[in-house]
Amino acid sequence: MLVEPVGISRAEIVSRNETFRCNVCGRRMKEVEPEVVLANLPLPQKVAHQLRRIRVAGWCCPGCQLYLDCSKFHLRVYSLNYWKQEKFCSVCQEFTVETVEEVNSGQHLLIQKCYCCELLKGLKEKEESI
């Protein structure tokens, strides 16, 4: 699969036979050390990773990235909850949303809360029967 030397791509399933080639020079890309990837994650991916919603891997082109900082690489994001779209934040573009229940004056309110951008969305209310 051809990918940009620096950028982000997504997949729903991790494939063991996955190989990436640089779309600039065509060379086979090498996997970046996991600790380097985790240390350089953008905030939405960092939060989603901490919530155990995604798995990440970094890939670099040995040709194109000879003179680039090792913190710049192609980030491959594997969605572990891809079937649960309600956990996907429309602002962050990542799986960073949790549905929480709040009780106010006897009413239950379901709220979607993003742990990254703090987006709040009310879903529905229901009366508590006494």
C-alpha cells in the first residue's frame, strides 16, 4: 500500500502482512519504535489510545526521511471500536467520546462527552419514576 511519508491513515483491522511503500520514492517503509510513536501522538489519538479505542503504529521511509526528525512519520491508526460510531467525535475525528448519565431534579440526562475537545451533546431525557 502506498502512503505519504508523513500523515495519518486509518484501518479497521490489523493485518500482519501489511506492508507500506512511500508514495514519493516507492521504497518499503520501516516500522517506527512503539515508544517513539506513543511519545509523538497528536492529542486526539493520544486520548483515544489511552481510552483503549485505537491501536497505533508508525512507519517511516528510509529514503525520504533521512534528514527529517524521527518524530515525523506516517501514523497508522487501527480502530478497535469501529462498529461503535457513537464513540467517534465529529470535532476531533477520533474515538474519544463517552456517554455519561447525569441526574438533575429527578430527570436522567444522557450526555455524550468528548475527553479530548470537551464537546458535550445531550442525547435524551427520561423521567425517573417514583
